[in-house]
Amino acid sequence: MDNLIALVGNPNAGKSTFFNNACMAEEHVGNWHGVTIDSKEKLIKLDGKQIAVADLPGAYSLSPYSYEEAVTRDYLLSHKNCKIINIIDGNNLERNLFLTLELIELGFNPVLCINMANELKKNHVQIDIKNLEKMLGVKVFLINAQNKKDCKSVLNFVIYNNDICKSNFDYVKDILNWFDSLNLGLNDRKLTEYQKIKFLEQDEYVLDEFKIDNYENIAKVLESEQTANFVITQ
Ligand SMILES: Nc1nc2c(ncn2[C@@H]2O[C@H](COP(=O)(O)OP(=O)(O)O)[C@@H](O)[C@H]2O)c(=O)[nH]1
Ligand SMILES: [Mg+2]
């Protein structure tokens, strides 16, 4: 499916609300039993084009701590061509943007939807969308996911704009180049950019995948190779 769009975001950001309004679906919404724990896909026609929209379980990060987060990570890794709408709760920008930064750093090129525009307005909160777009390098919408028109215009943008959402943080390129220059004894195994970054973060799934059980030795190499330019955080 060429036109596959995945809704990604923290729990309670409004993904299922967006999904229901964009797809005329009836997923449970809200913070109670019955919220999304597995991915749900629905085919819809938009402007004569058939597209699939996937409502993914809430995730704070792509290094999963919960079953739901693992479902979301696995879905994104196994649907490499899907387009991502990252829905975030505008009332909790700082917390929600953690996942956004992770998505951008890992090359997923999300389109950002800051949700709960109605509440922000009520609380006289203004978000500088243009500045956020400039800083992140991705398209940013301010939406009310309860409003069908808002959801449809985001979908339209995502379908018709393939290239606009390419963000590339320079420091990520530097880190990837640095990783490639290291001799970590991986015996020429080819790592994807996702795996390289998660390797440095000591993500247990990626370390398992490469059967690394002696990270202490690797940590020593990383430490000795670190230049003043890099501080590896966990
Ligand atoms: N005020 C307001 N509430 C919203 C909006 N979008 C979603 N909600 C509410 O936020 C809660 C969480 O939404 P839900 O779609 O279940 O979030 P999910 O966990 O990301 O799927 C629900 O009670 C929704 O009705 C919005 O734009 N404005
Ligand atoms: Mg949900």
C-alpha cells in the first residue's frame, strides 16, 4: 500500500479521535479501558485515492518499556514507507516533543499535529507554529482532532506532499559518520541508521539483535573515541 499513514503519539494525545474523524471509524477514545493497545487500520478514499490509516498505540519513546510501545515501534520498523502523522497534546508540549525529536532523529520525517487547539485557545496559549517548523524542519499543523475538517486537511497535505517533510538534524549526520568511523568489532555487519542510533543508546532490543553481551568493551571504545564534539547520553 503506497498511501499508508500512521498516527503516532503519546497516550491521550488524540490519535484515536483523529482516526475516527478522518476515517469515520468508531474507535474507543479516552483514558479508560478499551483504549488502543494494538494497531488498527482502516482503508478510506480521499480525493479518489485509496489510503490506509493506522491508529497506533500510545508511545512515549521508540525504545519500548511497554507492550503498546513495542507494537508501535515494530509497526514503524516493518512499514518503512508509511507516512507519519505525529499527534501531540498541545497542553503538554515539552513531554510530547520528546517522541517527536526521536522520530526526526531516526529519520521518520513526521508531519506534526499539535492537537487540542480549542483548549489552547480557551487557556490563551499561543504556539509559534512557524518558529517550531523552522526549528524542527517539519510541517506543523495546529488542530482540533474533534473537527473532521482539520483531520482531512492534514491527510490531504500528507498525501500530496512527499518531499516537504524531510528534516535532517546536522548533529545526527555527524553522529552517524562518527559511528561509521569506529571499529566496534561488529564484523562488517550492516546497521541501519535506526540501529546505529539505538545501538549508541544501548537499546536492549538492538543489542539483542546483534547479540551484543559485552557492551562494556564497546563502551570503552566509545569513551576513548569520543571527541570534544560528542557527549553520548543514555
Ligand atoms: N478538548 C479536546 N479534547 C480532545 C481533542 N482531541 C482529543 N480529545 C480528547 O482527549 C482524550 C484522549 O483522546 P484519544 O483520541 O483517546 O487519545 P489517544 O490515546 O491518543 O488515542 C479524549 O477524551 C478525547 O475526547 C481536542 O482536539 N480537543
Ligand atoms: Mg487511542
